[in-house]
Amino acid sequence: MNASLAALEFERLKRLLSRFVSTQDGKLLLEALEPSTNLAELEAEHTLVAEAMAYLRVQRVPFREVPLLAPAIEKLSVVGSRLEIEEIEAVQVFLGQIEGLRIRWKDEVEAFPNLARKAGRLPDLRNLAKRLGQAVHDGEVDERYSPELARIRRAMEIARSRVTTKLESMLRSPEYANQLQDQLVTVRNGRFVIPVRTDQKRSMNGNVHGTSSSGATVFMEPLAVLELNNELVRLQEAEFQEVIRILAELTDLIQESAPQLQAGRTLHSEIELVFAKARFGREFDCARPAFSTRNLLSLVKARHPLL
């Protein structure tokens, strides 16, 4: 068999087919592909590919790599692990992909029965997708998902407004005019500060949180806003801890569906490979073979796709 495959340049043919595969899972499945001598399997596969070729005449079926999906799912196997926001969003993207495939041929069962049957085996994870969508989007945890997070963020807005209002009043005050380098409130080390001339830093009560690159300016936190900044830092830590708690909760939810997710990955790559073969077939004007159980081989206008 190996000598026959080498003579037929089967590995080169697979590399040619790989042009039509977009995801890493699909490429791994293609790498493992070997010829079959099982007539039932061959007929079933060619029927699927023929349906896919027919479907591609009227509609595209996109397959896109989700870069963080594989490491995110692998991470779930580690006890106590917690997915980060971008990893949860990767799971969301993939859930959208498999749901799109799962229902794609639902109303076209008569025209594409085998594709509908294959895609219908994809797991229904709409409830998980809905829950994740409520909690995470645009790179952030949505405060509407957690009343406690909403409360903390409202308190942060108030605290931030208080400290900036106090500092802005100092910037406008004639009392500090000679000490200031600029009329600007900025942040250093997570605390709101104002720019003070280096030669005037001893004339203002406060803590230094950095120096400009030129050395002409120090960034000072006046004692008048010390407690306001402390409160803001405390709230920022509370926000961080609540986000961590939510991410752990969402990780547990995803973990519960890990077997379905893995099954979905497998089926998704199988369907992608079917459509890769279909696109290959259309580009190279391939014809579906008719298999014979007799000792008969008839090749009409046959050609090697690599030649």
C-alpha cells in the first residue's frame, strides 16, 4: 500500500487539498486521511462531497480558525484553571460557528439530506452561548451580568469623579499656580496625580509617583486626595476580584459542556474536510466515481490533478 501511495503521490495530493482547509483541526484531520477499501464508507463520503459540491453552486460555507480555541479547551483539563476573557470569547465564536452549521440545512433536508444529517449531529449549545454572551463581550465582563459588579463600577465612577474634581480645583487655584508644571490631571501607579515642577516639590504636601523623562516634572499625589485615591484603589481591587469570580463561574459552565465542545470540534473539522474536497472537486472539474465489486477498472479521460 505504501509503495502504491508513493507512486500516486498521495501526500502531495493531500498538500494540494490543504489549500482548501482553513482550520488547524481540519488540517490535522487531513494529515491523518488515508485511502479506504470499505465500499459503504466510500459511497457515504462521496455522497456527502457530491451534496457539498451542489450546495457550493448556490452558497458559500466559510470555515475560520479560532486561534485561542484549542488552548482554551486544553486548559479546561487542568483542575482549578480559569479561562481569561479572550479565551471565553474564542469559545463564543466557535459556538456561533457550530450553531450556524447545525441549522444550515434544517430547511433543506430534501435537497441535502446527508449534509443535514451530518450537521444535525453537532451539539446544541445555545444555552451556553446565551449565558456567555450575557456575561462577556467586546473584551469585557458586562456589569449587567452581575449586580455586584454594577454596584462596584458605579461606586468607582463616583470615586473617580471626586478625586478628579478635587485635583482640578487645585490646578485652577492661584495658591498652586507657581508650583505646577501643567494644568493636567494624570494617572501614575494607578493613582490620580498632578504635574509639579521638580524645584517646587517640597512646597507641596504629598507623595511623588514618578518623574518625567526630562526630570523637570514630578507627578505628585497631594495629601488632600490621598484617602479619595485609596478608596478608588480599593474599589478597583473589588472590581478585579468580582471579575475573577465571574470568569471562574463561566469556566465551570464551559467545563460542564467540554465533552460536547470536543465532539463539536471533531464534527466541525469533518464537515470542513467534506467542503474542502468539494471545493477541490469544483476547481479541478472532478467527477464522482462509480464503484464496482467486480475486478474491473475503467478510467475515462482520467488525469492526475498534480500534472
